[in-house]
Amino acid sequence: MLRALGIEVTPTQMVDLVDSLHFVDIRSRRDFKHSARAVLVNQREQIPLFDEAFDLFWQARSEGELLELDLGTLLQKHQQQEMELYRRNPSAGESQNDSQETEEERLLTYSDRELLRQKDFARLDDAELVTVQRMMQGIQWQLEPRRTRRHVRARQGQLIDLRRTMRQTLRHGGEVMQFTYRERKTKRRPVVLICDISGSMERYSRVLLQFIYIVTSRLDRVESFVFSTRLTRITRQLQRRNIDDALREASAVVHDWAGGTRIGEAIRTFNYDWARRVLNQGAVVMIISDGWDRGDVQLLGREMDRLHRSCHRLIWLNPLLGAEDYQPLVRGIQAALPHIDDFLPVHNLASLEQLAAILQKDNR
């Protein structure tokens, strides 16, 4: 279809398009459209033609002649628009007000996106940070639900509901007409995020707080905390609809940004003041920290052990773990490692995608 409109599409681009679909929600027409456009369109002036062709394709016409007719009409329309533009301003094709170029017209190729997926958060410039934040929105956050002890009706399955089957049998004169089934009821697990915002984490704090905001907006039951020398709950602040407003309000209630690090004291505060309220029903807890701790590491070990026994799954996310030569030598990490279920990197978009995949498959 695109070739018929004069947009050259190579086999390599088709392979890249298929690969790119692993990183977007294909149920979202907007995300799919932007991904396809970034891979298949090489010239800015082809963007309007691609957009209209995309919309035409997804109208799902039942007859091929109608689609062919619309393609011809569409191509003729754009040729007329180009001629009219040239007639009014012969130099428009060269300049065309680049200063008024919209964000959506600033195309990122698939290779550009792949580079951003792999680039360390600490090395992003302001423009890249905005793009990464937009790409971060496409990650699907969904936890494996927990099974409760209660049972509910099921259309089919391996567990026969004997009571309901017998009642139906009695209503039919003692003849078994149909088996009824039941299955264990499932509920979504709560999530607790505890993020280190001390001085050693300053390079990562901004983008990781955006990650926490996105997780909070996608999942139902999320509690969020930050710490440096003390623990602060920011759950309510992150419930604002606008991310900038949410982060601004969170910053206003935190008084120890980029300070020292007291991980053990922060975890102890959580265990004593918050654990009973937020760790019910098999919560998943994620601690985000590089492990640099100026406090009592023995206290950290004890409190991590207590936290591990109180939750369903304890995950430690370390931005330094993305380095090839990283070794867990700092005292804080050594004290925590015996008590965690997963030790994962959180330094770029690819590591967040890995985390999302792990959370969807709970093997514990």
C-alpha cells in the first residue's frame, strides 16, 4: 500500500517494524502508528501521506476496489497539495518553517530508539530525557495475580463443584445433566516502591521518580516512599494526573534530597510504621538504591530480613548493576543480598522492560 503511494519500503524496514512491535502496546492504535511511522517513513514530507494512508488502511473496507479507489484519490490529493504549495511559494519545499515543526514530526528512527533503550539514564540530556519519558509510557505494567483461598464459579476446569453439581442433579430427578466447576479467586497484589534519593543516586533520581509515577498510574494498589536520611511517603502526591505537578508536590514534602544515606534506618521506619498497613495480601516490594550506606549495616541486615519475611517478594533494583564490571562489594549490598529474591539493574529503558516481564511471571 505504501509503495503504491510512492513511499519506498525495504525488506529490512519490515523486519525492523516487526522487531519494534515488541516494545509498544499493539492494542494502542496511536502507539502502533507512531512506531510504524518511525520505522517506515524516511522523509518528513511523507508524514501526512503516511498518516492518511494508515487511517485509510484501518477502516477495514470490505471490498478491495474501494480501497484501490481511495488510494488513487489520496495520492492525487497530496500531489495537488504539493503543486499548490509550490505555486504559492517555490522555496517552501526547502524551508517550510522548520521552527514550527511539531514534536510528532521530529522522527526517531528505529535505530535511534534502540540507542535510547540502551543508554544509561545518568547520561541522558534534557531532550533525550523527554523522549525516554514518552517511551517509558509504552511499557506494560501488570503483576501476576495471587490466588486466594476462596473459590468462585468457573465455566470449565479441573475442579468440580460437587455441591452445585448435586443440587442440579436433584432438580433433574437424580440424573447428572452437567458438571459445574469452580476455581480459586484471584486478586491483584499490592506494590510498594522505596526509592533512594541520596546524593549518590542524584544522577538517577529524576528519571526513576518518573518511573515510579508511571507504575503508580498503571497499577491499582501502589504505595511509594523515598528516603535519604529518613523515610517519606509520597503516595498521595503521585496521584496527581499531571506528572510535573505530581513530582513538584513530591519534592515539596521531601526535606532530605541528595543528602546522606541511612538505608537501615529507612527500612526500620517502614517496618515499624507502615508494614502492617501496606504489606497485606502478599505485596511485592521494590527497593531502588545503589547500596551506598553510611549507617549501621548490621541494622540494615536485620531490617531486610524482617521485611523479606513480611512480603511476598522482595526486589532490589540497582542502577549500578548495569555496568559490565559491577561487583556487589559495598557493605549495604552485601548486607541486603541474603534477604532479597531478585537483584536487578534499573539503569535504562531495556532494564525497565526486563523488570516488567519478570513481574508478569511470578515464579515464586
